[in-house]
Amino acid sequence: MTEEQFLVLAPTGRDAALTCRLLERADLQGRVCRSLEEACEVLDREGAAAIMVAQEALSTAGVACFTAWIARQETWSDLPVLLFMNVQNLAGARPLSLSTLAPLGNVTVLDRPLRAVTMQSAARSALRARRRQYAARAELDAQRAAVTQRDQFLAMLGHELRNPLAAIELATDRMEHAGGDHARYRDILRRQTGTLARLVDDLLDVARVTSGKISVAHAPIDLGELVARGIETQHATAAAQDLRLTYAPPPEPVIVRGDAIRIEQIVMNLVGNAMKYTPAGGTITITVERDREDALLRVRDTGVGIAPEMIDRIFELFAQVEGTLERARGGMGIGLTLVRRLVELHGGAVMVESAGLGEGSCFTVRLPLAVVEEVPASPEAAAAAPAAGKDVLVVEDNLESRELLVELLTDSGHHVASAEDGPTGIARALEHPPNVALIDIGLPGVDGYVVAREVRAALGERVVLIAMTGYGQPDDRRRAFEAGFDLHLTKPVDLRALRRVLGGP
Ligand code: ADP
């Protein structure tokens, strides 16, 4: 490796050959240069571990050239210079002092006559020092690459956030200025805030999932039913893009153990991608079936397909098909990374098949089936006990969220009380025990976990406690259940899920 070679400048060819031989005996590699100018060229072209130069080789022009090279080394580099001199004769020979050596950089003076072992051990030290510099260079390169990747990621993130924001801004403007029916603009707002929320969730999740800081519940779930519910909202989006979205639920329940919210995330990511990467007129077919001990979820599309060389890479973080039409479709290359990790957390596997570009893709998720006797008993079903017109308590410190939730729940026929902090929430719950309490976790002073514990302790099982969190803390779902919550909803709260829990319109 030329980066580990020693450049040797000796007074005579014989001296140079001797030095190279001694280096070789110490398992080091020498390379003879006839002048400092030549050494500079070799340094530029091939690099070197160090330079060994005899006093006689220090011609004025050579020193000027070499000093310039030393001055323009990269920051990680401090080329070791081993200078062979007759220190005793310094005065008689050339007026060399330590200060005149300074421009030559990292100089070690070796006094002649020199013993072989002294020269060899000095060379070895120089090589060790140089290797440390190479390691620093590698680290610097890695840091630079990370910075570039981060910058690209931020640029992409900005782009991804700007698109829905622009649509929201326009729709809001139209609502202010256009007369008549605003249903269309409301749909746009709902769709675009949904996109934003998913983006933020994915971002936060991918960090937690890849660092292993996430745990999933293991409740029995009917996969067929979950998919049906999940894609309910997607039909309108598909129709708007002139896509056919088909799903024929399996004839019997297909029960897996897992975390309904996470499995829905898997499904939505795959279906979202299928819609993103399928041009108008295409078809997306979703199926759920049993395959011996496993449940199989397939999302097949007739879209752009995946080139064979990309097939193995698309599940990697930030992997994207660069510079093609696909890039124009947006996305940040985190969805499939999340999908794979979430599937693995459920003890399953995900794979993709595509016959190539333009040939469509098929993603298959394999999850272990739950043992037969288990029946899905979703907390949602339990909570739905008394129908409409429930007593609901909302504990939320954000004024706008609180007011909107109260409005929405009141409109749905419930009797709603609210509190803006933990202690007030506890007091209200004890004064008028609600059927359901919706409690924000990040409350000032006393957090939502404490509120849940106290309310649960005082009122027992007759109240349904629902946590609302912003996905901030690792393991927040587990903590929520430990604190006595029955259900955990992430913000922005999925209003459909909330309506399902509470009953009513
Ligand atoms: P992105 O946000 O870019 O969609 P993903 O992690 O979800 O990130 O997907 C990574 C890449 O895999 C995408 O950029 C796309 O090139 C490819 N890909 C994912 N799903 C499909 C699909 N259904 N058809 C074709 N290519 C796909």
C-alpha cells in the first residue's frame, strides 16, 4: 500500500539502497526519490507514511517546494519527516537550527552516524503516528458523508413538509374568500393534515424503532378486519388518483397477536406506497389469507415496479430510487424501514417481488397466527359499552385542542366537562365521575399518568381512561397501560377511532 511507504532521500544511490534494505528488514517499505521535488510529486500522487531525508538533500529549491507541500497538507495530515543530520558538524556545514526546520513540519532529527535499530524504531513510530492520522481522516470522511446525508435529508424533509403546508394554506385561503360549499376545502385540509401527521409520526418512530426503543402490545387482532377498517379512508384518495383499490376480506377471521396501531401503520405504509408508485388507471389489490401457521398480507400493484438491483435495498433507511420519476413522487425513504422493523417486532417478515421496472410490485407481510382459542377483545369494544350520550371528561392543557375536542364530543351528543391541568382534572373526575376520561399525557405540573392512577384508584373499573400523547417518550404506550389507561391514542387524535370508542355519530 503506497500510503505506508517511506520516501527515502539519501546522498548517494548506495546509501538509499541500504536504507531501503534496513526498512525492509523491519517489515517496512522504502521508495527512493532523487529530489525533494520528486518526493512532493509522489506524495501528491500516491501518499506516504513518512519521508526520510538526509541533510545533503536539502537543496534550496527542494526545501521551498517541500515547505509549500507541508503547508498545504489537509487538516488531518501531519507528515512525519525523519531528518538525518550530523548534528556535531552543524556549525561547519549549513546553518540549520530548530527554527529553520520549523517550516518542514513534523520533523524528528536523527543524529548520524545512525544505528540501524534507531532508524528502524524511528520509522516504526512514524508509521504508527501516520496510521492514527489515516484513522482521523476516515472519521472525518464519515462525518462529512453524514453531514451531506443530513443536509440532503433536511432538504427533502423541507420539501415534504412544504407540499401539504402549501395545500393547507391555499385551502384555508379559499375557505376565507370563496363562497358556497366548503366541503372540498375541508377534505383537502383533512387529507393534508393527515399526511403531515403521518410524516411526523414516521420521523419520530423511525428513530425509536431503529434504536430498538419501542415495544409492541401483543393483543389478538383480526387482521382481515383491521385491513378493512384501515383502507376505508383510502378509497377516496385512490379514486382521486384514478386508481382501483380492491380488497376482498377473508371468509373467516385471521387472528394475529400484536399491536393494532402498529399493524395498521404497516398496512397504511404499504398501501400508501402502492398508490404513490402506481400511475393513474392502475390497480392495487390487497389480500389477507392464512398460510399454515402464518397470516399473509399482500399488497400488489400494477405500478412502476422495482429494478432488480434495488430490490434488496429498498428496506434500508433513506433508500430511494434516485433521480428518476419516482423521486418526484416525494417521500423520504423511511416508510419501508419502519415497515420491516415493525413486522420483525411482531415476529414476522416482509418481502417484495417485482418483475422489474414497469412491471408492478408485490409486498408480502408474513405474521405468525395467534393460537386458535384467542378471540380479539379490543379495548375499543369494551369501551363502547354504553351507547351515545356519555359523560366525558377532557383533560388537556392546549386551549385550542381542548375546545375543539369539547365541541366535537358535544356535537356527537356527549355531555362534556373539561380541565386544563392535572389537579383540576382529578378533582372534576371525582366530583362527577365520567364514563370516559380523555387525558393528555404532557400536562404541566402533574402529568397524565398521575391523573390516570388517581382517577383509577378512586373510581375503579367504571371509568374508561384514554391517553392522548404526542409519541414523544419511548415506551409511552406501555407506560400508559401500566398507569391504568384502557386505550392509547396518539395525537393528532384519530377522530374516527375516538368516535368508535365513544359510540354516537
Ligand atoms: P419513500 O418515502 O421514498 O416512499 P419508502 O421507504 O416507503 O420511502 O420506500 C423506499 C423506496 O422503495 C421508494 O423511494 C421507492 O423507490 C421504492 N418503493 C416502495 N414501494 C414501492 C412500490 N409499491 N412500487 C415501486 N417502488 C416502490
